[in-house]
Amino acid sequence: METLKIRYLSDKIEKLRFIDGKSDWIDLRSAEEVNMKAGEARLISLGIAVQLPKGYEAHVVPRSSTFKNFGLIQTNHMGVIDESYCGDHDEWKVPVMAVRDTCIHVNDRICQFRIMAHQPALQFEEVEHLEGCDRGGFGTTGKQ
Ligand SMILES: O=c1ccn([C@H]2C[C@H](O)[C@@H](COP(=O)(O)OP(=O)(O)OP(=O)(O)O)O2)c(=O)[nH]1
């Protein structure tokens, strides 16, 4: 079991819940009332600042139903919350674009997150040739 220290920046949203056995992704809620026109892009505040457990980052993605319910696309496709983003005012936000006129209410569940262990330290070794066989390059395996 890991502990996330969480500071709520809004008293209008429900507290985060880890629902064991259903899905270990945790839903996140809009902390603001948002009206958007088709084609508009903006950040939506999620009303929380979090200190992640040591050695972890968090990944934020849309819920499967987010597009159907709100007509929203997450413009960074997957948000990466660094372990160092852990101060009182480091509020989590989600960047979105509306494909239709839409309204998001306070407390609506608009995205979800999980934590992931950091990858190991990496180094880059420059070489003239790789040992692998050429596979043919990008997009060369056909359609079916
Ligand atoms: O969907 C997101 C993505 C990022 N962040 C916060 C947490 C993250 O640690 C910080 C910086 O994100 P990132 O490094 O991906 O963005 P950047 O464009 O490189 O900005 P920066 O110059 O702040 O690193 O912004 C969010 O709240 N939501």
C-alpha cells in the first residue's frame, strides 16, 4: 500500500476514491464550471495538489466516456505528473479541446489517473550500426 498526500484546492469536489477490485484507475473531477465552444481549447482545474510516493509519477488520461459525455479530447493525450510537482500550489490540470459546444459542471468526472514507478536510469550510447535486422521502416507491414 502506498500513500498519496493530497491537498484539496476546492471544497466543491468529492474526495478521491480508490475502488479496489473494479478498476485501479482513479477518477478525477472538474473543480470548475466550464462552457466551451466547438474548437476551443483550455486547461481545466482538477482541484487537487498531490505529493506522490517516492519513485512514482502519475499518468492522467481521459475516461472512456469523456468524449461521448463532453465532446472533449485531451490535447496532450496523456498527462505526465512528475514526482517533483508536489507543492501546495501545484494543482493538477487537464488540457482539453472541445469538438462541440459543451458544458462541464463542477464535480463532473472528466479524466482518470494511476501512478507508475519511474523507469530505470538510462544512458545513450552512440553507434554507427545497430545489431538488429531492418524491419522495413515505418508503416511497411501492410493493412491486414
Ligand atoms: O496533463 C497534465 C500534464 C502536466 N501537468 C503538470 C504536472 C507536471 O509535472 C507539470 C509539467 O508537465 P510537463 O513536464 O509534461 O510539461 P512541460 O510542458 O514540459 O512544462 P514544464 O516546463 O512545467 O515542465 O505540469 C498537469 O497538471 N497536467
